[in-house]
Amino acid sequence: MRKDEEAVFVEETGVGSFQVSVRTGETAFFADEPISVGGLSSGPDPFELVGAALASCTVMTVRLYARRKGWPMRRLSASVRHSRASASGRDRFDLLLRLDPELDADQQARLLDIANRCPVHRLLAASSDIVIETGYSDLPRPVSAPLHARAAETLCRSDEPVSKAA
């Protein structure tokens, strides 16, 4: 285990049903669930945090590669949508990587290949399906009830032990 000052530290705030304080080094923020499931919507939910980790790592990895190659890229962003067909199904992350339109087709193809190799992608790929597309527009925000809250509720109602592989 890393030293405490290097660890991510999470604790309940006592405010609302789900709100927690998250501290990483010198950064602090709240994580929470949406109002629709009893939270305060004071921060991202856990699956949004995973999506943010995937998108930020992908953008950083692609940017590093493009810079190393000397490819001009003024704009780079990503958005992620998480879903799961059932509580016992595999998670799916749809990532839209928005590249600079001035890159040629070969450069875009190579950057897509590099995006599939980012460290967080590789971590998640063992238990999740990750689909990356390139484009120039945002994925719409999901409108269904938050998956994390539904999954947590299902697990809390179950008498079965939770497997580490699940």
C-alpha cells in the first residue's frame, strides 16, 4: 500500500445519503449519487469517476503520442458513456475521442490504436467492453436511472456473498 499522503482517501461527509469527500494529494471533491436516487448530486457518481479516469487517461495518452510524433493537434477531447445490459453482465464504456480534424486518416487511425492502449483502458478491459470511436460531436448524456445506484441497491438486497471476480 502506498503511503497515506499518496493514497486516495474517501470518507462519508454525513450530509445526505451518499455524499463522500474524496481527497487525492492536494485535490478534494465530493462524489455522490443523483437526486433521482436519493443523493444530492453534489459530485460525480462512482461510474462517472471511472468514466472520467478512462477519458482523461485516453486524452493524456493520445496527446503524449501526438506530441512525440510532432503531429499538430490543437483540439483533443473525449466523452464516455457507461452502460450494462444486466446486473450480472459486463460493463460497457463507449468513448468518443474527438480529434483535430486537420489530422490525416493515417494519423487518426494510429491515434485510435494508441487510445486502445492507455493504462486505464488496459485495466478496465479485463472486466469491461470498451468501444472507442473517433468523431467531432459529443455523446448524449444517459437519461436512464444511474447504473451505480441500481447495482448497489441490487447487491444490498442480495444474501449472496460478493465474488471478487464479479
